[in-house]
Amino acid sequence: MIKKLNLLRKTRRGLFGVDIILYVCSMTNINSKIGIGASIIITLGCLLKTFQLQGAGITLLFGGLLFCLVFIPTLIYSEIKNKKLLSSVGYLFASTSIIGVIFKLMHWPGANFLMRWSVTIILFIIMPIYFISTYNNIINEKNTEQDRLIKIFIGIFIVAFFGMWYAMIDLSR
């Protein structure tokens, strides 16, 4: 692994080493630990916020930023590397909606804009494309009928979640 990293450092020099950081973090073990850690920090921040204890704001902010600015970009990087553009765009707008929620919890301006447009794009652009592409996938050894049904079932839950969220957003503003 160190040889790969040294070879990558010699061949690709990104902006402030971003390519190297994304490469290292896109390895599944490190990325999953970052995602689980960020989720635990966000859950702790929510508990602190619920009981109105000190440190809730900074804990939510740190967990949300770790999730949206470290974990999600590595997912986007790996999806682009695997040539799955729809998934990477979906992750981008999901990250934007999470940042909108953090803005809302911190009472910062711009929260409604971020949440409204990210949920709208996910619900009315990304999810229909997801359903059409899932339905049109060719059934073979790699993509079985059961895999297709599972993907459609997951898509239905995502649409239900974002649909309820869209109903709760105040669209009159």
C-alpha cells in the first residue's frame, strides 16, 4: 500500500494533495470507519441538542462536516471512478440536504434554500432517473431479478423519505 501511495504521490499532484487524500480515504476500511465515526458524533450531537446540553452545536457541526466534507466526497470519488455518475450526483445533493439540516439546527441563514432545492432535485430529477435506469438494467449473472427488486424497494423507501421531507418544507417562502 505504501508503494501505491508513493507512486501516486509521484504521478499525481492535486490541489493541496486532495487526490492523495481521496485515494487513501476511498479504501473501504478507512472510509467505513470515517462514516461510522461521523454518524456516532452526529448522534451524540443530536442527543446533546435534545437535552439542551452544552457542546451540542459544535458536536453536530463537527460530525456533520466530517460526514459531508470527508465521507461523502470519498463516496463520490469512488462512484466516479466506477463510472456511476447518477450515484455520485445523488450523494452530492444528499450531502447538500444534510448541510441544510445542519444550517437549520444552528439557525444559520440559507438553510431553507439548501434543503428546499436539494430535496426537490433528489425527488423530481434523480429518483426518476434512478427508477428508469434500474428498470432498464439487463438481467444477467451480475444483475439478477432479485437485485433489481431490492434496488427498486430501496428506491421506494428513499422516495417516501424525501417525499415526506418535501411535504414538511415550507414552500411558500
